[in-house]
Amino acid sequence: MKLNSAARPSWQEIAHESPATKRYWALWNSLYLKDGVLCRKWESNDGGFYRRQLILPNFRIQEVLRETHDNTNGRHFGVMKTLRKTRERFYWDRLRADVEKCCWECQACGARKGPKTEQGKSVTGRTPAETFSNRTLRFPCDILFGRPRDTPSSPTNSEARLESVQASAGEQVELSREQMKIRYDSRATDHHFKEGDLVWMYNPKRRRGLSPKLQQNWEGPYTVVKKLNDVVYRVQRSPNAKPKVIHINRVAPYRATDHNSI
């Protein structure tokens, strides 16, 4: 569709299409063509830079997963690291499910696994090279498909970029505590928000000694700063707070008359 027209088809035109097509339809505003190749625009939380993700055709998926997971240089990463490496470069429908399946079915990983115990986890979301040297390691798949680079929204220097990377690494510590779930974008909530709307953000936090039924799972109010596409929004708690990019499934209308933050 994107190849043939710049205008998004109506829902009636795509209602008979596959669930995958409907999910791409919801991401329409984040998709664009680059040298005849369909790409997805991924934006940072503050909109300071964006990353180009190649939309991968089905026949290339297994090849890419082999390179990002079990290539010699890939060192058989686990689900989260393989997912992060893959998302840095590519995007396709149900990407996470394919990454999980690849890791779970990897014979070499299964043979090397020890007994299940509590293990430390990488929570920064960045490699040491990115965090301390502002360098991104190259992998064989970068030679095959090229390496999409982060594009700054405004000119910046290496020092500022490095500071941004180190700051976002701290944010990833909090984000890593949440378990990402596979959701169909086409089944997302029917609510649609516009810039300036006040919303709740779903952010459950367990407190020791307090029943889950008594805990507050929603924070707000947040203000919608920008609609990135039909299912992804950038929100901000206050003018001086750091923006967050969240899925519409974690957003609800804020109707309280008392705007004291919770």
C-alpha cells in the first residue's frame, strides 16, 4: 500500500486484509520509503533523534535472526539482547514473538543452559561501547543489509550525544523491570488522543506489605505531546519532566477535576 500511495487507505478498504496488514496500517504515519525500501521511523523519548528500521520481508527473517542471535560474533545472546540488536536495525510484524521462538528453539543455547536460578540481568539497554565510548559495534548483518544510523533532529556534537546515551541508559534501568507483552495493535483500545489531552499512564509498581488491590497502577495526569502514529504517543508529566513514548494500551483518558499528580 505504502509503495503505491502516500495517502492512507480507509478502514473499509483494508478491513478484509490480514491482521498483520491492519497492524501496519495503524503504524502508517511512522512508515516511509527510503531509496525504494520500506522503513519504520523509531523516535527517541524526547524526539531528539530517530532511528531508521528496515521493514524486513518474511523470507529474510530467519537469516537476520541467525546473525543477531547465534552468529559467532553474536555469542548466542538471550531474548532481550537479541531483541534489542534486531530492533536497532529492523522491524517486522510480530518481531518479538519470532525472536523468542528463535531463542527458545536454539539447540546450542538449550545444551548450554544450567539449572534455573536467579541471575543478574542487563538493565541499561546499552552495550558498554555505546555507554562509555559512544560507539556501536558492527555485526555481519550490517554488511548484508547496511547499518541504519540514528539521525539527529537537530545538529549536535559527540559529547552531547554521549551524555544523551548515558542518560537514557539510566532510564532503561526502570524500563527493564517491565515485562513487554505481545499485543495486536489492531485490538488496542478504541480511545484516540490529540496533542494537549490529559491522560493516565499505566505504570504498576509493587509495594512490599501492600495488597495489589490497594496499589495505584496508574500515574497522572500526563499531557499528550505528540501522536507518533495510531498506537504510539509521546507524553510528558510536566514541562520540565522527561517525555516518554508509550503504547496506547497503557494510556487512558484523564477525567479527574483535581489535577494534583498521583
